[in-house]
Amino acid sequence: MQEISAALFGKPEGIIVWQLIAATRFTIYLSLIAFFGGGFVAAFICFARISPSGLAKRVAASYIWIFQSIPLLMILFLAGLGVPRFLGINVDPWTAAALSLTIFTSAYLAEVWRGAFHAVPSGQWEGGAALGLGFIKIFFIIILPQAYRYALGPTVGFLVQIIKGTSLAYIIGFQDLMLLGKRWANSPIPGSEPYLIFPLMALIYFALCFPLSKMATFLEKKHSL
């Protein structure tokens, strides 16, 4: 495929285009790991946040407050460079980037989903309690199916933020679209000038994010009716 791209666009432009597209798959992989891993953690955090337990609420609120207050860039530094060096261990960029994006995602998705649960009228909780149902049954049988409609659009929309957030992982050596693009942009090879590389990278990010943004808007409108 690289040879085909080189034949279409010439050298080194065709090689650069193909390598950027190939590197994009790592951006996608990291985004999916963060989305599903963060969503898994966020589900527990969100459940604790709306549970009747005061302790669980405080712990969940503290988790959200801490990791929403720390910039993603700092979380990446700590996970990829700071903590491993302090403990004298080696952490590969994949592990550090996946852990950082998962934490980042979980803190924000937990709040997105909490907002969706709060959007369900309080009378639904009261109705379930009047039927003699406990918190768990009310949550899963009555509230969750309704909150799902409110949460779907914002959840898909947040995936855009995750994809854009992966562009910061290059600082710890994660081999993705951003790192490869910066290397080409900094090289002295004619045809790899920054004013060519960065617009191409922006176009690739746009191709990833724009369809998700439109899907999120569609889902929000659909489920708000």
C-alpha cells in the first residue's frame, strides 16, 4: 500500500501520507481502550455517586473532583514519567497512555451519566419506592432504561474529546499519528514541511471526529423528542 501511495502522490509525499494513515490506527486503538475502559470504571463511579450511601457518594465525588481538576497532560506525565521514575520501574508508553486516558475518561463520563440519571424525573424514584422496590431494582428496572436515552448522545460526543486527547500522548513516546507527524514535520526532507504535515494531520483528526459529532447531535435530537 505504501508503494501505491508513493506512486499516486510521489516521494516522499506518498510515503508520508501512508505512514500517517497507518499511524492513525494506534490513535483509534487507544481511543477505544480509553472509551470502554473508562466507561467501565465510570459505571461504578456513577452508581456510587447516585447511591444512597453517603460514604460512596463522597468517595465517588472525590475521584471525579480530583481527576477533573488535573489536566490530562499532567496525568500523562505522572503515569508515564513521574511515578515510574519515582518508584524505579519501567512503564511502556502504551500502558501509561491507556491508563491515563482511562482515568480521564472515567471521571468525565461518570459526570455525564450522573447528569443523565438526574434528568429522569424524581417521581420515577418515588413511584418505584411506592411499589416497595429497593434501590437496586428501581435503578435497573425503572431509571436506567430512561437515563440511557439522555446519556447516549453526550457519551458518543465525548468520544470526540477522547480522540483529541490522545494527541497529547506523544509526550511520553506513544507512537501514534501526532508523534509520527511531528517527526516528519521536524525532518529536513523536502516535502515534509510543517505547513504540509500539520494540515494533513488536522484533516485526519477531522475525518475521525466529525462523523462522531454529527452522530452525537443526531442522537441528542432523537432522544430529546
